[in-house]
Amino acid sequence: MTENSVVRGRIVVGVDGSDHSVLALRWAVQQAELTGADVEVIACWQWPASAGGFLPYENFDMSGITRKAVDAAVASVVGDGNQTGVAVRTTVVEGYPARALLDAAKGAELLVVGSRGHHAVSGLLLGSVGLHCATHAPCPVLIVREPADTSHKH
């Protein structure tokens, strides 16, 4: 490495298109702007276990569908043409989201996830993916929650 080479940090963020994951992405991009880090967006898909044999899987491009959803989420945060100046890379993988996030977090400065994703039980404070990442990640983990509703103060 030369004196002039710069090693940029990397922030990994899980995005499934849910409101919580978009909040996590927004936070990760803002942090990257402050620190000069790159953002690596991880999106996962997997066939539902309970659907075995009932859906003609070969007719669905789940990777493509997931890619479109995550690209829309990224565009909603960074704008068309990425007006933030933050380097954002998106990876779409098949598999269990927590495992994919933990694998991607190796060597990262930070892993960011939303407090709940698409498959969260209503009212649950922390989803299973976030909990698994918080207890097993090889780097610090930030779990982004929705801002508190302050309109109902006592």
C-alpha cells in the first residue's frame, strides 16, 4: 500500500424493502457520508418452505424481483444518480438473511439492520434477523428503530 492509498471503511446494511429496512439504509448512508465509508446493501430471498410444490418456481425470477425492490429502496434514499456521493453496492443473494448479513459483515466497520422486516410479528420490538445479527456479528451492529411518536405525550 502506498502513502496516498486510502482504505475506505465499509458499512453493511440489510434491506428487504420494508419501512424499517429503508430507515436502516438511510441511517447507513448518512453515517457513510460522515465517515467516508462505502455502503454494501445486502438483500436476500428464499423460497417459502410451506409452499413446496404448490408454486411453479421456475416461472418466478425471485432474484430479479428482489433486485428491483432493493434498487427502488436505494433510489428512494440516495436519489437518482446517487446524489449523496456515497459508494453504494447492492448484492442480492438466495438464502437466510441473517446468515448472508453475517457473512457480508466480515471485515466491515458496522452492520446496520432495521428493527423489524417484512416477516415480523406485529408489535415485536426486534425481529429474528436483527436479534441473530446482534448476537453473532463479527463487527458492531446498529439496529435502527422507527422514531418514537411524540404526539401522544402524557
